[in-house]
Amino acid sequence: MNPILWLARLIAGAVLVALLAIVCTAAGGILLSYGVEDIQQ
């Protein structure tokens, strides 16, 4: 197997995982902030 291809796949996978983590964190933070606002009102 081509090592360059393998490395590119590895980097692409890491980027995808990082993006997913960022999206999940952002969504969780937004939901939490809305939840806190609802509780305070």
C-alpha cells in the first residue's frame, strides 16, 4: 500500500474526528446555554 495514501487517509480521518468533536461540543454548549436560560426565567 502507498504510504503517502495511507498518511493522507490518516490525516483525513483525524480531521473528520476533530470536526465531529467540535460540532458536538458546540451543539452541547448551545443546548446547555438555552437550558440554563430556560431554568433562570
